[in-house]
Amino acid sequence: MLGEYYRNGELFIAKLIRRREENKAFLTTDEVLKDVKIDDEFIKENFREPVIEFLGRSNVSERSTEGVIIDLFRKYFEVSGNVKKKMLFSMDIECEGDLNESVIPEKLKNRFKTEGFTLSEGAAVTKRKENEWVIGDKERFVVRKKAGKLNIYANTILYASFLNTKRGVCSYCGKETEVFDHISYIFPLYRKIDSITPDEAKLRFCKKCGFTLYCGMAYLYKKGKSKARKAEKNIRFFFYSHDFDALEEINKHFNNQEMLDVSNYNEINTNRFCVSAFHPYETLFVTLFEFVKYLKRKNLIKDVGEVIKNVKLILAAGSGQIYSHRSIEGNILDKLTRFFVTIIEESERIYKGIERNKRPKKEGPADLIFSGFFKNLTINKGDFGEDCRLREEFTRHLFSEGMDFITLSAILMERKKNNQRFPPYYTNFIVTYMEVFGMDKELFERINRLGYELGKEMRGTNLENFVWEIHRARGAEQFYTSLVELQAKLKTSIDLRPINEYEKGWREAKAILLNGMLNAIYGGKRNE
Ligand SMILES: [Zn+2]
């Protein structure tokens, strides 16, 4: 994951250099990177730039202080309270009394000045705990009493990280050079497990690699804050491509006002999305649907369709102990795009056919199938996270070219129990997905039809409860026995061949059959 993230940093650094150096304005990213020099000067001059991209101009400006930026970081990254601080200098203990009375003694102010830091008029000192004070100014300083001395530490991005180096081997490029190991701002997706990591296994970076990784945040997208009460709500993702042009292109298109919150730049703006979601995969799924919808409206499907095959998406989710990441390859992104385009076009066609006064009020023409189906996959548990848990499980499979009929069946049974409606456009959604992903949809259609036909005969009779009998069947034999029994009660004969032919096993065949039945029993009008 580090290498993929690094690539985003390189892309951004090339952009910075093109912007600053006129003679390089027309070079390609590869050409610019060939002789890039990242020294202290460059870092000091540019360290705010990726932050502005990531957190938005309303939060950060060219003049924002490191203290302001660190406070913002703490909302989004897992920056531990005990960030390593650079010790600037030591003083005699005599100042302690002043500090306790919230006074910064002149002697200390002067010492700051000789060390190259100027405290502003508004600088104030507060006691944080025994033997520790904080000087809250535009730069943050911590004073600690230790062994009869007062040590002054800087709590800043530059002095804690890039400028606080010692000899060592860079974990990224492998060079032996000046490296630093305070990396919580550098690679925000790295879990801080310092306490259990042996010293030699800790990641440390040289200035060039460290600053490049740090710049990766310019193309990092997020939903939720790291400290959100429900960690599952947090997602972070970024794109990767071996081809810089493709990477730039996909980011350019994703960085639009409809996808992102303009006041909070790289935060995904879900307010306008047609379905609200809670967990990582379902949030990403809805986000990609909305992205494709946007591309389609802007006539960009063809351009981006070519690019997306060469791109992959890396998703990191959760925070604290619950944390995982997953990479979604270009061929999946490409198929998902085609799947979304197909259901959008079909939705628009269906929408046109609905009488004007009967058209849904909330959903737009493009949303009909997606929203109708996906929104109705939640169950009623009284807590949104719980309501969405099964849908999350179902969606996770959609990112792996899989249709999880068994989870889907669990959702539909649960919804039936709670008197929630059967998800409209069930068949449209599934058949289109299977078509685009090259799955055998024929057998699905046969079993689905069989279930639907049976369901039609059961509808309105006391045999409706038979779905529970089938649902509870614990083995293949029990499943077949229940079908034979149903057959006898309906005084009809069922052609069980499609079920026998279903190679993926009786459980999945049972799920498809049940879903078809439920669709007929409580699905309202046939929607195709
Ligand atoms: Zn390096």
C-alpha cells in the first residue's frame, strides 16, 4: 500500500514543481520527477500545499500555522497524544514558578528568540499536568521538568518530523542517510503500533521519501472523522495507477463539486447521494454509483472508461482496532462502471414509461433501479449501523464479482418478517450485474422464475408460511422434502431440474428460489 500511496505523492510534487518553476511547466510528470530535489527549503516552502488539498481552503490557507494544521490532523488521522517532539533546548529550573502562574518569563522568551523562534504577543502558558506546561502560540511548545532542568520541546510538523533526523536506513528507498521516524502525518493509513513494534522494525523515512508520502494526502479521499463514535463509518481511499496520466485523470474527474464537499475539500459529500449508507463497502458502492451518474451526465463515460481499467482503488476503513484495507482492481472498477451505466439507462427508460403523476418523487430518472433495490436492503433493527450490516455483507461480495444470494435471502426473509417492502427492481439489478460480470445468469433466471411461479400460487393462501419451512431447511434432503411437500399441497408438479443443475450447491439454489417466491408473495407488481 505504501508504494501506491507514494505514487500519489509523486504526482502532487510534480504538480507543485510545474506550478513554481516556469521552465518545467510543460514537462510530463515523469520528466519533472527525474531530477527533483527535496531539501529543507523545499519542504518548508511547500508543506501546507497537500494539506490545503486534503482539508480544503476554508480550513487551511498558505499562512496557516503548524499548530492549526496539527489540530485539524488530529480529527482525521490517528495522531497519538504522545507525538515525538523535538527537544529544542534546556533551561534552569528557576522559571518554574512563573509557569505555574501562567506567566512566560522574559528569560524564556529571549531564549526562544536566540533559538530562532519568536513568540507572539498572544502566547500563553498553561499547566497540563505535574511537571508539564504547554505554550500555545502559533507554534506549539511543551515544557517538561526532568532531572532538575526544564526541557522545551517543539510540537510541530516540521520539527517533529522532517527536520528531526538521525542516521539510519530509509524504509522506502533503502538508502542509508538522514531519516526520521515520527510518521503519523506522513502516512496516515499506517496504524500506530509503536508500543509493540521493536525499534528496528519501525518505519523511518529519508526527507525525500517522507515528504513524497506526506504529499499523497492531496489525493486521499475520506468520509467521516477518525474519531467518529462508530469507527465503521470511516473510510479513506485513494487511486493508484502505474500510468501517471491515468492517475491524474481519474483524480481530476473525482475532484468535482458534486462528489466532494467544497468547504471540506476531500470529504465525500454524501448529502446529495440517492441512498445513505453506513459501512465501508456500501458507502463506496453508492459513491461509485454517484460518480458514474455524474460522468454520464457530463458525457465523460467514454474518456474515463478508458482510464479506469488502468487504475485501482485502495480502500482503508475503520479506526483503532477495527481497521482493514482492500484493493479493488481496474477490471472490477471497469465492470462496475458498465453495470452502473446499464442500470442508469434502463432506469431512464422505465421512468419514461411511468405516467407523469405516478413517477416517484424522491428518485430521479437515473436512480430508479439502483435506489429502489439498494435502499430496500436494510432491515429494521432500530440502529442504522445494525440495519445496514447485512447489506454491507452483500455489497462486499459485489466488489469481488460475486452475487451473495444467501445473504440476500436472509435480508428478504427479515424484511418479510418486519413487513418491509420487497426491494423493487430485484431482477433488473441482479440480471444486469450477472450479465456485465459474465456470470451464468440463465440458471439463476430459471430458478428465480420457478420460485416466482410457486410464490404466485402461494400468495394469499395459508401456504405463504411455507417459505419459513423452506428457509429453515438445514440440509439438502430437508430442502427437497419441503419442496415435495409444497408440491403436494399446491396440487401441482414442480420441475426441479434447474435446482439439481445448480452447481454451486443447494444452499444458494434454495436462496434464489426463496427470493423468487418472496418477490411473488409480497413484491407487489411484477416490475419487469
Ligand atoms: Zn528514502
